[in-house]
Amino acid sequence: MSRSSRTRRLSAGLAVAALALTTAGAATAAQATPFAPSTSTAAAAEPGLLMNYVVNTKATKPHVKRVEQAVKAAGGTVVASYDQLGVVIAQSTNPDFRTDVRQGRNGREVQSVGATRTAAVSEGPVGTAAKAAAKGLNAGESTVVPDPDEAKQWDMVQIKADQAHQVTDGSKRVLVGVTDSGVDDQHPDLKPNFDAKNSVNCTGNGVADRTPGGWRPTTSDHGTHVAGTIAAARNGVGIVGVAPGVRIASVKVVNDDGYIYPEYAICGFVWAAEHHMDVTNHSYFIDPWQFWCDDDGDQGAVQEAVRRAMNYQTKKGVLSVAAAGNSNYDLANKTTDTSSPNDSTAVTRNITNDCLDIPTELPGVITVASTTQARIKSSFSNFGLGKIDVAAPGSSILSTLPGGGYGTKSGTSMASPHVAGVAALMKSAHPWWGPRDLEKALQRQADDTACPTTPDARCTGTTANNAFFGEGIADALDAVTRIR
């Protein structure tokens, strides 16, 4: 994970709309207006930092519209509205925005409100941020013909993808969203399977940007590496992905500084839902908090907004797969957090299991731990009984890099796309299955993996389900040959 890495995020251990989405802020507002009281005799309030907020209400259009009015009355600008979630993304320089948005008749519609970050908005006011530059990154037959570097892919052997490919490489009907730092769609191993029509950039204050090429990487190779593991094409070039016959789309949610703020993630979740993706991969945690605690006003509001967005994605038929994280941390026994917030000054705080690593700990998300070539837990991988669903290779994984290159990375970021690929093969073989069917099959078909023979007190549970490997190591062969 580069900054990626820092957060499970994007890499080896580096601590990554449609239907009812409106972008009133981007379309009509020139910028967030400095707040001043409406009373004509009052002195203008001193503007504070430009901040973004989630404002939660009931998931109906009338309630959302009234909250939009409350946002404007509080000196804010509406960035994006999601009627289907009951979530409004707002921006304001009013230092009392959280309080003021609850005032007046429309303020009663606000269920919760919270800042999405602890540092000022780096993109600038809505409507003035520059579009992401479109980087000009250049550069199933019965008998499977290996690609040149396929023999180096020990990871594909561990999950039996090489055997699964004797049955199928996957179907072009299946679309996987690479929710990450952008994908080099011109890479020769990715171009054959890339779906530009369904790709997007969400890093401009969480507004869906369809500028051609805006979905490409600008500062990070993380998303391109993840994409190769999922679906590098069988084309006689380089490597082969777990599901080399499916389509991939880039959902860019990582900005140039390596942050994945909540509004970016919410934009990506809704985009995936509205563009009929079958599987999405999330090799990151949402910044700036490694764990979002619901007893904190800001964090609780954000946790709720993100949960609604993820639930909406699931209801729309999308299976979400996420990396467990690279802190060698027991997610089932949380005690302290020393690395958050990561966009300002980190503090040491006591936490409980009610504080969630999102999106990986949200309901319905497949949480993936990392293994080595020796089939043991990678030293960096997070773990936790009842938290890990399955495991997959994540140490020294060979995959694609921007500009037509290849390289190895380590992290649960690399493990998660293996499982996303297995899910894509499974969806190809069973197109009528929904997210819950895929989730149950992934867990049931995983190869049971016991705790280390040298006792490790952290590995609790049984061979069938334990803290290090969950239900076991993902099995691509079973995904395409077993009904259940």
C-alpha cells in the first residue's frame, strides 16, 4: 500500500450516479459561500476552514430536499445528494455548521451530521476544482496457453486458479469494479478487458466525474496492480488474472495524496450500484480514521452514511470484497488506535469493538486476510475470529503496473483482489446468484486452513474457521465446478 500501504490501503502494507444522485453543488454553485448570519443587524461571522460534511436524514426525496435547504441556510453548499440513501454531502466555511444546520424548520430533518476529515478540503471549493488530468498512459479455448510470466504466479496455484482456467476464464457479462487509485486502461494486459463506459473518478469532493481518462492513476500504481490480479487478460502477454475473461471498470476513490475520504467512497459505492457491477474490490480503509467510532459525533455520522451506501450497493446486486488491513491487528479485540487521524495530527486513543475499520467491517463485506507462499498468515495481515471471512495470497504478488510494466507488491491489498476474482468466476458460472449466494459459497468452498503448528495464542478458533484464515483459503476451482 503506498500511502496506500499505510492504510491497507493501497498496497503491501502501506497504511485506497446516477439514479438519485444530484450534483447541485458542482453544477450550480461557484464555491462554498463564507457563512454570515441571516439577521441583517448581526456582524458577519469569521469564516473558518473549508470543510466537507455528511448530513443524514430519512431516505426520501422530500426529506433530502429539506436538508439541502437547511445546508444552504447554514452557509453551506450542497456537493451531492443521494435520495436513495438519505445522505447529503455538504461543504462550508461556517465553523458552527454542525449546529447551524440543525436550526429552523428544515433543521429538524437532520438525523446526524459529521465532518468527513480533520484537515481542510484540499480540492478547493466545489465548482472551482480542476478536472483530473486525463493522463495519456502509453504504453477461452479448450486448451489453455500460458502467458509468458504465468509460471511465476505462485498465487494462482495456491487458490487453484490455474485449474479453474481449464474450465473457464470467466464471462464478459461479469463486471468487476476496481475501487482504488485508478487503472491504466492502456496497459496491454488490461486494455482487452477494460470498460471505460462504466469507469469514473470520485476524488473531486465526491462528485462523479466522467471526464475521459479521469479514472486513470496520477500518483499511485496501486489500482493498476490490483486490476491485474483480478483480470489481466489471457493474450500471450505478461501475466494472467484470476478471472481473465471478465470486464473491469475503474472507480477512482484515492486522491493524489493517497487519501480515501468518505465522500469519495460513497460516490464510488453508489456509482457501482447504479452501473450494474457484480463485484467490487476495496483494498483500502476510509480516511482519516483507521477505526470510526459511533460514539463520536463526526465519526458516527460518517459511519452511518457509509453503511447506508454499502447497504444500497449490496441491495443492487453488488458483492463487496475488502482487504483486512496491514497492521497485524486483532480486529476482534480492539483496544487502542495510535495512527489516527492521518490527515492532521494522530493521537493515541482507547477504542472498543464498536469502532469499525470501514468498509471492511461493514455488514455483507467479504473481509480478506493475507497468506504467504508457504500458506501461513503474512506477518503484516490483520486477523480476528469472526472478522476474517477468507484468506488469499498477499505476499510478493506479481501483477501489472502503469505504463505497461509488471512488479511485485505485498499487502492485504493484494489478497483481496484474488477473492474478488474468484467471486467473478463464481458469478460467471452462476449468473443468477446474488451477493448473499456468492458470500456463502466463497466461505463454504474455501479450503480449511489450520492455525500454525507452533502454537500462536492469537490464532483462536478451529481448523474450519479461525482468526487467521477465517473459513480458509479461497478456492477458484470449486467456484466454477461446484453448485454449492
